[in-house]
Amino acid sequence: MKMIVAIIRPEKLNDVLEALFKAEVRGLTISRVQGHGGGTERVETYRGTTVKMGLYDKVKLEIGVSEAFVEPTIQAILAAARTGEVGDGKIFVLPVERVVRIRTGEENEAAVTPVRPS
């Protein structure tokens, strides 16, 4: 099992959600976040004062998946979120030790996106 954490542009969220749905990936958490990566900083004038804007609005997706869904999830996010410009975001794949579905008590593989038949 893995936790896939993706940081994407807010305007690409609907495209990514559609791609995940088509890849049969279900169950995710979405958060509005701010961050700064390798992009150049922009300078704006606010009430006559020049301000260096270092943080950008982003969307963070957290998706717990079984091993069979790791690569399809990554590929769906890449295809839908990529613009080719600086600031497209990142995908992190983290190991998950244990998952428990609160409603049913199901654990691990049964508690995340269903396992694809071999």
C-alpha cells in the first residue's frame, strides 16, 4: 500500500479528478495549500508598496492505494496535470504501514482502492 501525495495547479484539479475517475481510483482527500518550488518569484504592487510574492496557490491530493493502483494513479495525475511549465507540481509516493476503514473495520488492502484482479 502507498500514499500518493500530489501537489498540482488549482486550475488542473478537475482534469486530474476526471483522469483518476477513468483510472478507477476512488477515495482521496483534497486540500488547498500554498507553496514555493523552483519557479521564479513574482513582484506585485500592493497599496503602493512593492511586495515579493513567494507563495503560490496549489492543491494537495492525498490518495491511499493498493500496489496495483500506484502506477495508474501516477500516470493519470501526470497526464492530466502537466502543462510543461514551471509550477506543474510534484508527486510523492510514500509507504503505508497500516490502514483501517473506520466504518467497517476493514484493514489494509481492503480499506483502500480495490485490488485489481491479476
